[in-house]
Amino acid sequence: MAITMTVTQVRAGFSRMLNLVEAGEEVTITRYGKPVATVVPPIRSMNNAARRAIAVADEVGRGIEEARKRPASGRTRPSKAAEEPPALGARGGRGSRGTLLATSRH
């Protein structure tokens, strides 16, 4: 059962509100008759966050599936230069810190 309290009621009885939430109730706080906040038990809050995360993951999954159905646009193969390994330098192919050395081919 959802409970509604005004800001004035919450200020006067904050402990009472916490006791209600601790007992599993959902408390909606209103200001001038309009809801401004809802206080829920932690497990319910985590469940809501989990539902939102699952919804986002589902949306991403649908986007991936749609992308797989569409043909690739633009170049489908890497250029020949991208396929060739870099040429090795004069020091056995490794720099002083173990990094590969590449020489320019002009």
C-alpha cells in the first residue's frame, strides 16, 4: 500500500516515515499537492535499477541484431598497408625498452 505524506508531515515525523519504509511501505512525499519524491526500501530501489539496466541491455542487443542484418557500408576489407607488419629496425627489431622499431619506407 503506497502512503502519501506532505513535506510538513515528513519534517514533523521523519522517524515515523522511516519506520514505514523499513516495514516495506512506499512513501510518496508531496509539496503543494504534487509528488516530489518517493522513498522506497533499498531492495525495491535496487530491483528498479536492475530492471532499468536490463531494459538498456535489451535495447543494445536489439540494436546489435539490427546492425547484423544490414549490409556493411563502405570498405569491407582493410587496405594492403594495414595488412603488412611494420619493417624491423637494425637492432634486431626491438628498441631499448622492448618495443618494436619500424623503419620508414619512402
